[in-house]
Amino acid sequence: MKQLENNAYFWQKLDSLYFSSSVVIERPKHSKHPRYDDMVYPVDYGYLTDTISSDGSQIDVFFGSDVNKKIKSIAVSTDIIKRDCEIKLLIGCTDQEELDVLHMLNVSENQKAILVRRSNESSSWSQED
């Protein structure tokens, strides 16, 4: 089985979206999800302005406490109730905050998520653009 290659150019494109948008915080750290009481946000949660996600709304972000406000990872989630998959950017999250976000996204039996951490390696097949 071939290992997933973590392409630096993918992360550059995410950085471009992030740097050309503003972050809007909708739910502050420790607030509860409006529909699911067992989901408590471990960090600030919101979206990037002027972007579109797979669900037709803006790209979701988890905004952590690290002073370095870089995208360190993404969460890829699937929800059988909404019948969708989404990515969520984890910006400025510490290692513990990443794990806390991942835990929150996996509380429901209807939604599950994985974490993809950033790497600066380039794939052998990629081309600079």
C-alpha cells in the first residue's frame, strides 16, 4: 500500500486562502455547539471570509492559542447525517489543541474525523507552479 504523500504545494495553496481572507470567530473557546450539547469547542471556531467549502458555506477554522498563527494541520471529517465530507483548518493550534479538536470531532457516532499534519516535503511527482 502506498503512503499518502504530504505535498508542500497543497499547504502553500491553503496558506494563500488563509492570508487572503479574514478569520471570523463564531464560537469562542469552551462554548457549546448550538445543536449538540456534548460538543464543546476546545479552541475558538469560525470561518475564513470569501471562501467556499464543500457544504456551500465558508471554510471552517479552529483557531488555537499558539502565537504562531500558521496552519499546522487540517481535520477531514465525514458526517452521515449531513451526508458530506469537509476539511477544517487548524490555525495556531498546539499539539494538545489539535488532539482536543480531533476528540471533539469524534464525539458523535454520526461524525468522524482524521487529522492530517503539515509537512514541508515535496512529492516526487509534484511540479512547482
